Amino acid sequence: MAPIVRQTSEMLRKLTEIRRYSIFSDSFTFACCCGLVNTTCQCLGEAYECKVCVGLFGAQKTELCKGVLRSLTWSRQAFTHLFAIPANMRLKQVALVFIFIILVWTTAVYLFFSDGFGESKKRLYNQLSKLEDGIQEQFRLNNEMIQDTKQFLQKKQKSSTPVLEATVQKQNHLQVDKETQGSQEGKLPVLVFACNRVSVTRCLDRLLQYRPDADKFPIIVSQDCDHDETAEIIRSYGPQVTLMQQPDQSDIQVPPKEKKFKGYFKIARHYGWALNQMFFNFNFSTVIIVEDDLEIAPDFFEYFLGTHPLLQKDPTLWCVSAWNDNGKEGLVDTERPELLYRTDFFPGLGWMLTRNLWLELYTKWPRSYWDDWIREPAQRRGRSCIRPEISRTKTFGKIGVSNGMYFEKHLKFIKLNDKFVPFSKMNLSYLLKENYDKDFVGSVYKCPTVKYDDLRDNHISFDGPVRITYRKLNEYKLISKKLGLMDDFRGGVPRMAYKGIVTFYYQARTVHLAPSANWEGYQLSWS
């Protein structure tokens, strides 16, 4: 407020000086604060310079005039009107404004320092003091709880150590000493997750049947659930298979609304423990994961052997999967089992990961629903997986924690490859990102666009691949359902998509269900 008073006083002084000029007259309606006749003042933003203002204010005329105008919050029109009245009345009006400002300022100071405000301030201070005391008390309680938790965990660790040691002693070759840790490089172990399915034999029989090298591809079964019959069946394979058993069989506390999904919590716990064993105990650098309800193709091992160098070389890849979510009979080209693609979707169901990835994930491994969690943008971080045209795994597990949710409608129709492809002898460098984005993605948008009805009715007069464009979520879901594709999203990504493009085989031609060419990325809200 003080600057306003000073500027108002300065303006009054300047106006007094202006009145001394002989050209000043009360009878005119002035366009300028200085009253220059037939001239418009530049300090008000007009075209001509006011020589009176130049004489009085010098080089700073514009800033000073505008400053006075801003301080009094007068518009240009109001200011002009003020100086259109006689000079003695102008000075009286300015004086009244000055007095009004002083009164407002005095009233504000009085209210601020009055006793009523002081009482409010005192009450506020008391409330803040109580809040501070409450926060300090909460910190004290939290510290006590942390100490109690630490003591509980220490006791639990001591009590569980004998159980873990006894379990390890029962496992064949589970502990890896320092001399053998270095020898694990170059091996591609297969980790089989088992629980209480005695049908695990179907999975193990195929793995042993198609395994080309026992030393290159050791098979390790990790069993949860403490199911004796399943454990005995696994042990019956002798030295061909190594068994390790997850020692923590304690009950898992889950939110009341998720009690029926407790199985997913146990699976996540089992995965975390088993992968820690593989990477930190066995010291493997790469692991191939299989579940006990999967059957494998004849070239399963060859597929991972051939793609392993890609996973090591390309930092934009974070997994290789043997699974195609849209790999149903009629949606894959059975004459081209060698076809491989990149996908932004994590397929799972027979997949390979590296120790570097596990080092990134294990510290934040979730309590449940690990497969949906791993598909979130925070974990995927813009990376992709390799997936085949024709799946190298097929599930026969209708009964499980998902209660056959997808089995009858989808999973049982997946085509399992039956032709051997020598991937390790092929040049797969086209799958490296720098090559793939240029060649594959570029070719997709050169394909002619067609409508679904024309594709369905085979009303296309030319051969070769085609493209169907989608722009909105409901468009994608409608078209994918009509085509028989899985229409759901995880982490904003449609199943098997790469840069939004879902490629499949339909009516004897390759079809790309693709977003428009100006696609800006996945939208999490589509999940």
C-alpha cells in the first residue's frame, strides 16, 4: 500500500508542475494526462509523443505515467475523463482518492492487530500444538511396531532354518559350490513349476523326449503345495530331473475380498522363491520357465537355443516366449512355422528370461497376480518379447487356480507346432529392433487397407497381406471378436501387439489389425 501512496503523491506534485505551462487550459477535453491540446500522449500507448511529458518526466516518462495509472487502477478512459473537468475539481478528486486509500489501509491494520484476531491466532496455535503432539505420539507407536516386527522376523528366520536345511538335503545337487558356479554359463536350464498335479509326468516326459543335450538343458522341478504323491512321481525320474521344494508352506493372509484368489498369492510366492534359487543359488544366467500343465513342441529347445543370442544382444528385448495368444487353428500360417515376431505383450506360458531382468524385478516382486503385474508399463519399460507364429507350448491344464476361465473358449484351440525348425542355424537378426522397425513396421503401412466384411467374404481382388485400421477401443474390440482374436488388453497393450499392430493369418493371407499411421502409443485406460 505504501508504494501506492508514494506514487499518488508524486502524481499530485507533477500535476502542479504541469499547471504552470501556458498551453494548459481547463476548457479543453484533454486526451493526455498533461493536457496537451490536439496531441495524443505516447505514454498512453498512442502514436504521437507528448513533449510536455518529455520535459517533465524525461526518458522514464512512459514507465512513470503507466505506473501511476496502474497504482490507481484507472482505465485510460477514466483517466482522460478526470482531466476533462476544471483543474481545481481535479485536484479535489485526487485528494479524495488519496484520503480513501489511507482510510482503507488504517482499517486493515486495525482489524489485523485487534483482540478478536489475537484470540483466533491463539486458538490456531493451540490446535497446531495438539497436532504436533499427536504426530510425535504416532511416530513413537510406529517405531515400537517396527521393532516388534523385526524381532518377530528374526525369530521366524531362526525357527525356519532347520526346515530349509532339511529340505535342501533331500534335493539332488541343489546346492552349488563355488567351483561349479562358473560352469553354469552357457547352460539354458528349464525350470518346471509344479504343485499337486500328478499329470506333471506328461510335461516331464515331453521335455525328456525332446531334450537334445542333458548338460546344456538341465531340468529342475520346483514343487509347492507339499503334495507327497506329486513329489514321489518327480523323484521317480531319478538323476534326469532335479527336485527342489518350496519350504514356506505357511498360510498367506489375503484381503477378505480376494480369499477365493488365494492361489494366485501362493503362485507369486513360489515364483519368487524358485527364481531366487535359480539365479542366486544355482547361479544360472538364463532360465526357461515351464509350468506343469504345458506340453511342448518337438523344436521347443531349438527355438530357445536360436533366440537366446537375440535376448543377450538386444536391450529392447526382455523375454522370449513360446506362446502365441492368437495361435488358434485358422489364425496361423501352418506352412510357415519359422515365422517369428516381436510383441509388446508379455505372453508367458513357456518363456525365457535373464538374470539381469530378475535383478531388476526381484526386489519389487508382487504378492499376487505376477503375470498382470509384469505387463504393467513400470515393469515393461517399453521393451518387447519374441513370439512365434505357431506356439511351441500348449496347455492341457483345464483345472487350476483360474478354474478353466479361458480353457474351453480359447486355450484348447491353440495350435501346437509339429514341424522341426532349425532356428539355431538361421539368421534371426531381422528381429533386432533397428531392423524390425524399419522392415516390418514399414511394410505394414504399405499394405492396402480393407474392411472386415470384404475380408470375411473374400471380396478382395488381389493377393498378399492387407491391413484393417482401428482408431478407438470399441472398434478394436468389435473387429477382434469378429475375427476370433482375443480382445482384452493388459497394461494398455492388446495381446500379441507390436506398436499397436496385431498380426495374424485369415482367409489364406496375412492380416495386420493396426492403428492409424499417426499412432501415439498405448493408452493404459484401454485395459
